[in-house]
Amino acid sequence: MWLLLTFSFLLASAAQDEDKAPEGEECVPHSQPWQVALFERGRFNCGASLISPRWVLSAAHCHTRFMRVRLGEHNLRKRDGPEQLRTVSRIIPHPRYEARSHRHDVMLVRLARPARLTPQVRPLALPARCPYPGEACMVSGWGLVSDNEPGTTGSPESQVSLPDTLHCANISIISDTACDKDYPGGLTDTMVCAGVEGGGTDSCEVRSQRGQQGDSGGPLVCRGALQGIVSWGDVPCDTTTKPGVYTKVCRYLEWIRETMKRN
């Protein structure tokens, strides 16, 4: 059984700006109305993003045979009222996806019945341009969270847990040059890195055999547009300061639009 990717946040002090979510803390409920939860046989599997009433965008490594979609979620263990459950009619991973290299880690999912758009369920815009280094972004998901305090990276006392509620973290785009130093030879022009420049509080992926993919497939949102899909990163999360690596959505706009049109 192939190794599953789980996305994690290292918790730290809250951001000062009131209009921003604290780094690695619970999101304001339903503040990310495009956030989607993908389930496999009733078990949470991956994150994703609603990009139209009929279509969801995620990572190709999140592909499963028995996929179900939940929209309008915040607490996965509780029904708040806005949730919408959908079956899927088509699952379309990128035809050139390579699991080993993480290339073309993108997948479209067609809902069998369109989402009902509400304040808690709303599509996220695709980008009109590619992201630039230093651009402020937010990543969200239900992946493992760590209780590490700033400066205690890799502390043996750190605890990780799987939250019931959606978590958000403020991070920024890392330049290709800086990221390539952390992942020499591992990046392509269809990937983008995001985290905290120079390390510190960050988000990262953890390969795990717990049967849990966490934030994989979830959105990296920059200035109101979907710029990245959570794809891969260094392991383990609480002993690294390397940034996370995301599928660069701007490189796949033609494939996304053509695939949606044909299906």
C-alpha cells in the first residue's frame, strides 16, 4: 500500500491582523466556503476546492474508487446545518500524473448533482496569473496539527492530533530559487512552494500509514484565487522547516477548462 500524504500545521502565536486567521489555528467557521472534504467509504481522505457548482479540484494522489464529497463542512464530526453531500459522476486525474515525482498532481471531480450555492458553499476563482514570491496566502484543511511552540521544532514533547474542525494558516509564496535549495532536483515549473521564509512556523506534509491524507488536495488561496493544491513536502513535519510544495494551478488552466468543457 502506497504511502499516504498527510498535511500538518505547526501551531504558533496568532497573527496580529484581525482580518487574517491565526497561523495554524481553527478557521472561522465557513470562512472558506470553497473548502471541500473528500471521503472514501465514509472515512475522511483529502481536501479539495469547489471551482464551479459542478466541479471540484484536488490532487491526483487523492484518487480513490469510492469517493464522496462533502461541501459546507467545518466540524467533520458534527452536523452544523450548511453541509451538502454529493456523489461523483466522473473522477479525472491528470493523464500525465507521476506518483514518484509528484508531477502533474492535479485531479478534477465532477459532482453527480451540482452544489447548491449558499454563503457557506461557494466556488473559488481560478487564477488569472501565476503567484509571485512573497505573496501572502492561506492554506486550510483537516490534517494533523502539532502543539509545538515557536522555537521548539522537533521537540520530543510535541504532540500531533487530527482535528475535527477546519484549520487555517497564513503563509507566503517562497521563491523557486530558495525552495530548490531545500528540494534539489525535485521541483518543476508546475510546482510552487509556500511557507515561512527562513523556517519557523510553517506547514508541511507528513508521509503516514495511518490511512489519513489530511490536507492533501486542499487549497492554497492567494488574493482570492486558487494558486496551489497541497501536494508534497519534507518529513516528518515537526522536525523540518522546509516549505510545502503545491501543484501550481496557473499552469493547468487550459487542461482544467478543456476537461470541464468535454465532460
